Amino acid sequence: MFTMKNKKGILRGTIIVMMALLFFSIKADADELNAPKLLGLYTQTRSGGFTARITFKADEGNTCYIYRKPVGGHYIRIGKVTADDDVISFTDRKVPDGCDYIYTVRQRGLGIYNNRLSRYDHDGLRTIRGKTSVTTKVGNLNTRISWRGIKGADGYRIYRKMENGRFEYVGSVGKNSTTFTDVYSRTFPMYQKRQYLSYGCYLDTSSHTVSYAVRATLRSIDFDKISLSPYDKDGYYKLNAPVIVDFDQTSLDSGTLSFTSVPYANLYLVQLKYKEKGKTRYYSYASIYRTHEAYVDCQVPVRKGLDYCVRAFADRNGKTISARSRAFTLKYRNYSVHNILYIGDSITYGSPYKTDLNRYIFSYPWRVMELTGSNYYNAAIPGATMAYSPVSTAPFHRYRIVKDVIPRISLGTTPNAVPGLLEPNHNTFDKFDTVILYAGTNDYTDLIPIGDINSMDDKTYCGALNTALDAIEKASDKRVKDGRTPIKVIMPDLMYSDRCTSFEHRQDRFRTKNALGYTLTSYNKARNNVLKKYRRQGLHVYNFKTSSFVNEKNCPYTTADNLHMTKYTYEKMGDALTRYLVNTVWPD
């Protein structure tokens, strides 16, 4: 029989057991309330200081408290946020100056235990205040990025954006590296390859602007959380220069100047360039603000003694940068009596600029016409060889200048080409006082034999050149009999090229032999020998040098695809050819 004393003992024991169970239950609940999972800390500069955004994962619905401490100090709570997403973020908009800080997060649970705080990541995430100073060297196949290292960083992340897009991660390097090569064919996603790259490899740097940013990193031992340094919001990019593409003189003292707009530019100054006391001066005639049009028109005065320039301005991370176009002059615009015939391939046609909007204006024939006022017909066909071959090594139909162009010009008809590619022609050779004959690059790639210097076999390079020059020589003789000036023939050197079938790699065609054992230099020498032969026969033949426009050193920057020139190089060649025509070919 139990006594009252026994009952009290049993009750006391029951209470003790229940309290113990409650204690362990609460402890188990606290154990289950894990520390939020820290993911990243992203520091960024702001006016007068820094901001820091921490990202983490926590249990949905819990209140999360953010803590901050100076390195070596104690944590204090600086804010809170509700866990309502898979990844939660909090931005500390006023990070104190003076030192780096460490951030961590605790969460408060729901239910009857909501007064309990979770554990927390004691190591936290540390800020990196240093900012990299980035420079780039942009080529058509890749960009070489360099930056100043940051003390304490364990590595660097590289980001790229195209024009008005957003920054995208492209690669990482370790703490001892301060350079990175961005190879476009490997890092561009497919949609960007289709939008920006030719052949999946080449970026035309004269038409597109690429920006880069580099962020220093601090990562945890298991690499599951990371801290990133600030970066310049615009990244580092080079501002392209405008290209003056047209000058339409509407009256004796006024005209319309047209130029290309460039990415990032927010202001254009149309300037008159002149000399004063031996120094070059620029007078800003008109201001034009940001435009979304591809080409910009501006009314300007006609000043025969002055040159025209357009200077573009942009803001890059709070600093103003600028780029000025090549000068455009009217001093040669009195050669409208001259008619020029251009014969060649894609380089003379103006590739890679084949759209209806710009199919002419970025070719050197157009530039010469704009500067001199001369008339011209461009019979150049992309992919054409000088010589004929019944078999092509290309996966497309090759046109042959000796068969598709020379006979048709002799008859005064339009050359045989892709429908709509060339303008209609009704003039025979003798209607042109100047002929630019520039072809041979595709003969090298299509394995055309060079042949004998005196051969008329149009299946060889020399034979095709002889056939063409013979037709021009006969037309020149006809002009002289009619009392007109003889035809002047300019034969430019074949342009340096690094283009090869793998595309991603450079391959010097001047030294690399084709399957017949010829280099592009071999074709250049054959061209020189044929030129000299016809010069001795009395034909007015001139050799125009091209090595200053494209060479082994500058090919990645002066060409859009290691073969075809950028719009800036076409412009430069057009300027040089204009001076050559005016000073060397046309004076007599």
C-alpha cells in the first residue's frame, strides 16, 4: 500500500523525467536549427564608400539576422531579412571605412521555439576592398586581359560583356596570375557566336565593342563559399572611332557629312582640322548626342583647305574617353574625269561587309571615289580566282576572273556573278582610264598552278594574268589611237594573311605552302614578274605596296578574320591609294 510520501516521490520523479524530456527535445530542436549556409559576399564601390551584398540559404519563413565585425573584432547585428526564397540576399549599403569586415548569418526558428537562434558560420565571409586595374589587347581571335594583383586574394574571376549586354563569367586564374587570354571560340555561348563571330572564331573589333572586368576572390577551404572584390561597372573597353563614309556636297558652300555611330558613344563632335603655326588644330563645328542610327548625318560648310574629323566621346567608369576618325579631305575632289575599273576578289569587293546597308561604303574603291570624286565600277567577286579551274577545292562555286569578268568587260556587259551582287555594266575596257587589278589569294587556296611567265594558258596564274593584261593593253592602244590617254594599271601586292582552315590558329600564308608547294609569296613574285614584263612592253603598270596595311605583326588587329580588312584598314588603304593615284599615276 502506497503512502502519501511514496506518491509525492513518484510525482517528483515524473516531473523530473518530463523536464528532462523537454530539455532534450528543445536541445534536439536547437540542434536541428542549422546555421544558414553562406554562399557569397560581393563588395562594390559606391560614392564615398562601399556596399557589401551577402547571399546565403536558410529555412523558409525563418527570420535571418546579419552580423558584421571588423577583422579581429566582435560581431554586431546590422540587419534582418525573412527567408522567402531559395537564395536570400542582404545588402549592407554603408560598410564602414578603415578596414575589412567579416559577415555571418543566424536564423530564428518558427513555432514554440522561435526564441531560439541557430548556430552560425564562425569563419563568415570577408570583404575584399581592393579593385583590379584592367587593360586589354583585343584581337580578332582573342583578347589578352591584364590587371594589377590584389594582396590577400587567392585567385581572380574574369567577366566579359558585349556592348550593352551584361557581364558574364568567362574564366578563373590562381592568385599568382594577372593575365588571362579569352579565346572567343571557346568562351562565347552559341547565341553570341551566331551574333558576333565569323566562322565561329573571329570577332570584328571595328564593329563590336567588348568589355572586361576582373574580380579578386577569397574562397573557403572546400570552395563552397566565395568573396568577390569590387569591379568597375562599365568594365574596361576601347572606344571605337567613327568612320566618315560619305560627303554629299549640296551647294557651293555646304554639304552633308555622314559617319558611323559607335557603341557606347554618347556625344560626337564634328570637327574641322587645320594647321596653325605648324601645329594641328581642331575646330568643333557641331555637337551630336547619342543616337541609335547606324549612320549619322551632319550639315557642314565646304572648306577646300580644311579636313573633316568626327570625335566620339563616352563615359567609362566616371571618366571621359574619346576616339577620333581619320581625316576626310576635299582637296582631291577634282578628279571626276577619271573612270576606274576594279577587278579582284572579296578583299576588293569589301568583305566581310556584305549587307545591303554597308556593302559598298566599307570598301577601298568607295573611299577612293569619296575622296577623289572619280567614277568607278567594282567588278570584284568574293571567292574568285584569277585563273580558271574546272575543279574547286571550296565547298561553294568559285567564279574565275579570266572567264567570268575579263571577256564580259571586253564586250561591255556585266560580269558573271551571283545575281544582284554587281551593279550592271555597259562599259568596255577602253572606257576606263585606270584599272586596279588585285587577285591571287584564292588562287593560292584553290591550288592554281603558277605556270610560265609568258604562257597564255588561263588555267595557270601567270597565264590568266597575261590574258587579262593583254585585253587591257589592246584597249589602251585603242584609246591612244582615239587621242585619249593610255590606261594606267595598278597591281597591288597580294595582302598578308594568317588565315588557315583550322581558323582558331594563325598560319602565315607567306611561308606556308599549299598542296602544290607554293606559298602566297610565290604568287606575289609571279605577279611582279608579269607586271615587269608588261611595263617593258610599254603598258603603264604600277606596283602598289600593301605591307603597311596588313602584316604579320598587326594582322589580328587590322583584319576582321585574318584575311579581310576591318573598316579602319579599308579606310586607311583607300586614303593611301588616293594619294598614290593623285601623286604618282594621274599627274602625267
